[in-house]
Amino acid sequence: MIEQPQVVETTAQQVATIHIETPRSEMQHVMGPAIAEAMAAAKAQGIGPTGPWFAHHLKITPESFDFDICIPVSAPVTAVGRVKPWQRPALKVVRTVYHGPYEGLGEAWHEFSGWTEANGYETASDLYECYLVGPESSPNPADWRTEFSRSLVEQKEGMKMTRVRVASFTISLDGYGAGPNQDINNPLGIGGTDLPQWLFPTRTFQRNVLGADGGTSGIDDDFAAQGFKNVGAWILGRNMFGPIRGSWPDMNWKGWWGNNPPYHVPAFILTHHARAPIQMEGGTTFHFVTGGIHEALDRAREAANGMDVRIGGGTNTIQQYLHAGLINELHVAISPVLLGGGERLFEGIDMRALGYECVQFVASEKATHVVLRRQGHDDA
């Protein structure tokens, strides 16, 4: 039996996690030791649990499970052995609670999925299973409670669904999308300006960003130009807007790019601190969104009016949208530099389990361009 499903907003949550891929027949043998290992690692670091553990299922087949064991914790853990830190992003989810023994989980999920589809909700491919009450609390399976959650990809009535994509996002050979210690003098972190050296000389960058004539053509420019095609709105993390942290000391800062930013369409800034919209030259209006990634995407889609929504970064913003299954296509340029530290783009993300495949792989003199596409999800 499941309770009446509801749509709820969750908050971001720090977890200690262990990734597991196992045959179905081994499931009961691997979960207990993994939970104990994650709990022990957090405890050894003086970090306590903040709620019941849950499983983040990335892929389920008739033969196997691919999932993360997750222990909510009061602070980020330091990676040790199989235990890794992760922040479950704030999500809009459809949720229910199943009452009964674990043998009935499959049938309960089927009932839950049927309700979700019948009520017109589109969900991401991953799912969450939180064990509220189990055999450790009661010997009677009728008392057991398991919470099901699936993150939503909502479509407003009458709105054409757009593609959500990342373009021209550059990482280093060691996987970093930004260097350490980002500040006003190092907007991409220390060493980070070495990353987009393939982009700066291109005709697209010179024209669209600097308003200048000239620039190079060829492979790099082709990818740069593709990134600006059919874009009706942008979504940016707050670091992509400026170096200020915390509350706004004043309203003087208006972005890294001066009076005429290179977006030329509405741009939605993810932040925890409200601020009135800023209308700039050239068609850019900055909107500040405090309700999380789903609110930002809803507003960007509406503003894009059928055109694409481009996720401009930074690294953490892209990670949140990847985890939520909301990015259709990701163009990554790999630059031949080493940063040695900073923010790794794919840290803690299993792109294969999320359904991404490499559909293009092209090298120029200054970068290797990789396009990843989420298969079977041409429209988010």
C-alpha cells in the first residue's frame, strides 16, 4: 500500500555515499556492510547522521542494481576508501510512502509510477528510496515504511519543451572546470584562464563577446558558434555573475562583462539572496532566482519560448542539473593544461548510469571537443 503521492520541494543535503553495482542476488549481502562503512567513516571524522539512510538508484535492470548508499550527515565528509562526499541537490519531487515488507517494493514502485504517469508528470530517470522504518525498529513488516521520491521535469500547459544544454564548457586534462581560490582577480580560479585558450581567438568569441572583427575559423570556432545558436535563455551560477558571496552589500556589481554582456537574452542567476532584475544593454536581463534549479529552469523555459536553454556554469550548477537528469546535451572542451586542484566537473557523477553517451569527439590544435547526449531524452 502506498500513501497518496504529493509534489514537494526538498532542500540540499550533505551525504556520505558509497557507489555500488551488484547483481540482484547479492543485494542483501552488500547493503548492510556498505551502510556500516559509510557510518563509521563519518563517525571517525566527528560527523554525525542527520536522518535515515537512503538509496539513490541510478539504473535498475532485471539482473542488477546500480545505486549509491547515502547517509545524510551534518557536514561534508572527507573521501576515504569507498566513502565519498556528495550534496544531494534541492529538488522538486513527487513522493509517496510505502507501508509493508521489502518483498512488496517492486509492486509498490509500479503502482507509484502508474500514478505519476496518469497524472501527467514527467520524471527524471533516477529514483530515491528512503528507509524510514525497517526491521531494526520493528519486527513486524506491517510497520515498515519506505519513502519513494522521483525528481520532476514539469511541463507547463501550452509550453513547448526546449532542449537544455551546456556548450563550450572547458575542463583541464585532470578534469577541473575551474581552478582553486576564485575571486575578483581570478574569476576562474588560479590557473583557470588557461582553460579557454581555444575559445578566445575564435571569430565567435571576438564578435559575440568582445564586439570585435576578425578571429579564427575552423573546428574551435564551429563549436563556439554552435553554442550560441537557438539560445533563448541562460542559467548561471552566482559565481558566473560575480565574486561577491553572501548577501549583496550594495547593487553596484552588475556582472563580469560590463554594460553589454554576451548573453543578449534573459539570464537567470541561481542565488540564495534576492535581488531585483537588472536590465543591461544588448538584450540581457539578469534575473535572480532563490528557489533552486527547478524554478530557474521553469522561468528560463518560459522566457526561451521554445528555443534552447543554455546552462553556462559553473561546475556546481552543471552538476546539479546533471544529477537531476535535466541536461539533454553537454559539449565539453578538454584543454591541454593541468590545474592540480579546483572543481572537478564529473566528481561523483556516473554519466553512463545517467544515460549519457558520447556522440561526437573532435580534436583541434588547442582542445578536444566532446559532445555527450542523454539517450532517449531529446526533450527534457
